[in-house]
Amino acid sequence: MKVKYLGESQSCCLLKDKIYECLDEEDGFFRIIDEEGYDEDEEIQGHLYPTELFETVDEDKD
């Protein structure tokens, strides 16, 4: 699923209006590969962010 970040830009992790790939939804949080990217040393990729910071984007419209 793709989601668009609605909050203010945080150059270290999320950019306003950018579309991110959501890897999973876990108890009201989306697991997102943010601006830090993939970490080769981590078994579980991405960071958890509250779902209310995002809107779901139709995958057919990029």
C-alpha cells in the first residue's frame, strides 16, 4: 500500500506530501521506509509512524 505523509517535513525522516511505501500496519501504526532508507543490519526494516499522519493513495495513481 502507498501512503502520503500529511505532516510538516522532517528532513531526517519524512517529507510533506511525499508518497511512501507502507510495509505493514501494526496496532494503529504504519511501518514506513522513510528518508533514512534501508538498514542492511536490521532484520525488520522501516519505522513505525501513527496512521493519522498519512492518507492512503490509490496505487493506480502515482
